[in-house]
Amino acid sequence: MSYAVAGALQAAIYQHLRADAPLAALVGAAVYDAMPPGTLVGTYVSLGPEDVADASDKTGDGATHDFVVSVITDEAGFATAKAAAAAVSDALVGADLMLTRGRLVGLWFLRAQARRVEKADTRRIDLTFRARVEG
């Protein structure tokens, strides 16, 4: 197993989401790898935690990366959050990302959790994806 591709995978996901026109129409440039200081308003996307497992085989090193992309909004109801979450999913599922290290074998949607947080003033959808990488 190797964790060596993790940084390249995260950078490619971040850049891909930032460049996605349908997502930008919903959240503008509010796609974050590292959250800016202060309180954010509106709707934004944030890269979150990841779990990595060995997926090496006789052909070489590999890993599966289960990672979370969160959509957070202070808009009433879930409509805005769900539209942005759909755009994130559309952008990532099956994406052919070019990595600066290693190679992406595939990228799939695993699950989502939608909930109200902070006394129901904020809506959050956590989307979990799985990426299989080699290298």
C-alpha cells in the first residue's frame, strides 16, 4: 500500500470542482480545500476527511480513498444544498482526473447524508466518494 498519491488526488479533485461550470453557477468560487477564517455565508463546498485502504495487487501499489465532499448552506430548506450536491456528484462520478502522481483507476459515489445543523439554521450534505488509484 502507498499513501503517496493522496496529495495528487486531493489537488485534482479540488481543481476539477473549481473548474466545473454547473457547480460554479450554484456556489461561485466557494469551493474550499482549507476553510477560510471567519463565518461563511451562502452556499459552499468543502473537501473533508478521507479514509484510505490498501488495494495493491501483483501488478503494483494501489489504494482506495473514501473521501467526503460537503455542501453547506444557510439557505432555508434543502433545495439549494441538493442542487449543489447533485452538481458535485455529476462533476466527480466517472471523472477522468489527471494526477501529478499515480493514476486514477475509477471514481464512484458511495453515499450521502443530509441533515440540519446548528439548530436547523444550516443545511449540510456530506457526499462520500471512492477513488481507486495506482502508483
